[in-house]
Amino acid sequence: MQTQVAIVGAGPAGSLLALLLHQAGIEVVVVERQSRDYVLSRIRAGVLENGTVELLRSAGVGARLDAEGHVHTETGIAYRAEEIFYFDIGKYAGSQFVSYGQTEVQKDLYEALDAAGVPILFEADDAAIHEPTGEHPYVTCVHGGEQVRIDANQVVGCDGFHGPSKDAIPHLRRYEKTYPFGWLGILSETPPLEHLIYANSERGFALCSQRNPMLSRYYVQCPLDDTVDDWSDDRFWSELMARLPQHVGDEIVTGPSIEKSIAPLRSFVAEPMRHGNLFLAGDAAHIVPPTGAKGLNLAVSDVFYLSRGLVRHYHDGDDHYLDTYSDMALRRVWASVRFSWWLTSLLHRFPDQTEIDQRLQEAELALIQTSDRAQALLCEQYAGMPFES
Ligand code: APR
Ligand code: PHB
């Protein structure tokens, strides 16, 4: 099989890149290890920055998002048991945040790719990248019991944190930090709160989020060695309430969970994001803890920079944006990695935390609550930096 750009991984990064390149008349083939249904069953974060929304719209996949997404300006932070304040990203960053689940984004992308006839080889095993620094790199995999070889000019690794593309880059620098707790998340078919609310509590972090008017998403920080069997629905709801101001807890409509899972938290960056004709994008190159909801948005910003570089390469023979891809993407990546680490550190209870650490977190939250400038800085980062031109 011959193509111009071979993409490994059909999560949000690989799917959006494939769509944008196809729309620009560039041939792509995508290889995905899982089935389509499996990819669509993964529950991930669900908050989109303005830049993400704009790029999805420009790719023609914004209609359902515009119709069904819930636009937020204000987001709440609760602390010191009964204190809560709301920061207004519309006021400070002139921008919006939209709740629209990653699953829905993925569904819209697959529909657009199907309509455009872009080939995606689902359930492809043993994907491997060969000769990344040569003129003609290629990907091999096993698909439908047959050995497949895809010859390309460029290969893009969009294969997430566990995919093989990073390992095709010798001397890759890896920066990593893990956190001593996880997030236990549930979905319930109940009406969510109006606003997203993050909570710092002596009992640990909690988050109230949403998917649609009848689907809520809630999280509590939990020990890493807990399993979902340790958490009955009743235990989850009472722990969530105990971490929120009473008047917020009183507004929460509880119900049976329809999904429950525990995720570890990690900060990770791989540099550089290019090796010859192999490029990395999305979770393949970086992971952020979910506090701040930057994972999907960062994957989309990589795709913005990389698609621009590839389009200029094929249309104009101009390699400026391909050559600067790794540096440009990494500037945004490090800003988000720092922000996500900071917000995580500010809002969670660490196992070795003492009374003074708790008070210091609360003092910093009080500073944000009372200072316009501190809120402006928070909002600017929460809303997401604009893409560099
Ligand atoms: N061969 C082919 N595909 C692979 C392989 C492989 N060996 N290994 C992994 N993949 C696929 C995975 O099955 C997955 O569908 O690559 C895809 C990577 O998708 P994501 O993990 O969703 O990563 P990405 O597209 O970069 O999107 C980032 O997703 O993980 C969340 O929080 C993250 O929201 C962020 C976003
Ligand atoms: C979510 O809705 O799943 C969500 C929202 C905000 C976050 C993380 C996750 O910071």
C-alpha cells in the first residue's frame, strides 16, 4: 500500500489529522490497534478550549458540538469546606469553554472520515515504524490476518502513551512525573450542576462536571491501590458531598452510576516531537494530569501545527512549518504541562501533606479569589493559549 502520510493511531489526534490532510488533498492511511467500537467506548475528559472548537468547526465537524455543547464562562473552585468562588474566563480571557465529551468528538470525526472515504485499518496488530529517517519510511502491521506494508513520505505517531512510535526515536528525552493518587470517575444519568466545580478539601480533591443535560460526570481523588469494587455508588456520593460546600452538595442529583473507573495521574513529555520523517502528536508525545482538561486540547494544538506544516510542504514545497513543528508544539505543551501540574498540586491532598501544606494551598486559593490579576492569569491559562502563527 502506498500513501503520502501514514498515521498510527485513530484517537482524536490521528483522526483529526487524517481529516485535515484529506481535506487538503493529501493522501493518508490510518492504522488503529483497537476496533472502532472500543475507541468509541473510552470515556475521557470533555472540555474544549476555544481554539479546539474553532479547529473542529473549520474541519466541518462543529455542527453537533455547536448544537449540543454546553458553553461555560464561569467555573467554580471550592475550598476551606464552605468557601466557593467562580472565575469568569469570558471576562478575563475573552474566550469560552465548551463541555462536549471526547467520545462525541471521536464519533463526529469517524463519521466525517467515513463520509470522505479515508482508509482506517481498525484492529491492526503489531504496528511498527521502519526507516523513520529515510526518504521513504514505512509502517508494517497485521490486518485481517494479512501482513500489510504502508509506504509513505511521512509517518505520524498518534498512538497514545503506550504506542510504539516513541520507541522508533533513538535518544528521545523523556521527562516524567507520577502523582501519588488517582481519580475515581463516574458517569450518571442525572442532570449536572450548571457550572464545573473543582474542590480542594481536607478529604481530597473532587470535581463536578457534565456531558449533557441528562449526563453528569463526577470525580473524587482516591488512593492509587483502590479498585472500583472498593467504591459502591453510595460511598462515592457521600464522599463527593463531604468534599463540597453543603449548598453545592445539596444541589447534586444522585443516581446509579453507568460507568466507574480509576485513572492514574501523570505528567510526561517526550522531546523532540520529530525524528527525520517521523512526527509525534498528542498523547504519544505528552501526558498531563486531567486537572485543567488539557489532554485533548493539546492533542488538537499539535494537529493544528503539524497539519499546517504538512499542507505547506505538499502545496508549496515550503518546509518552514514542518521544520519548526517540534519547537512550536513543545512551547505550548510545556505551558500546559506546567499549568496542569500547578492546578493538580494546588487542589489535591498529598499523602505526606501536613496542616501547614493544607493552609498554604488555602492561602493561595484565597489569593486567587481576591486578586483580579491572579484570576486573569488563571483564566488565560485555563482558556488556553492561542495557536502561534
Ligand atoms: N497500533 C495502532 N494504534 C495504536 C497502537 C498501535 N500499536 N497503540 C495505540 N494505538 C492507538 C490507541 O488504540 C488509540 O486509539 O492510538 C490511539 C491513541 O489515542 P489516544 O490515546 O486517545 O491519544 P490521542 O489521539 O493523542 O488523544 C489525546 O486522548 O488520551 C486522551 O487525555 C487524552 O484527551 C487526550 C486525548
Ligand atoms: C471531565 O468532564 O471529564 C473533566 C472536566 C474538567 C477536567 C477534567 C475532566 O479538568
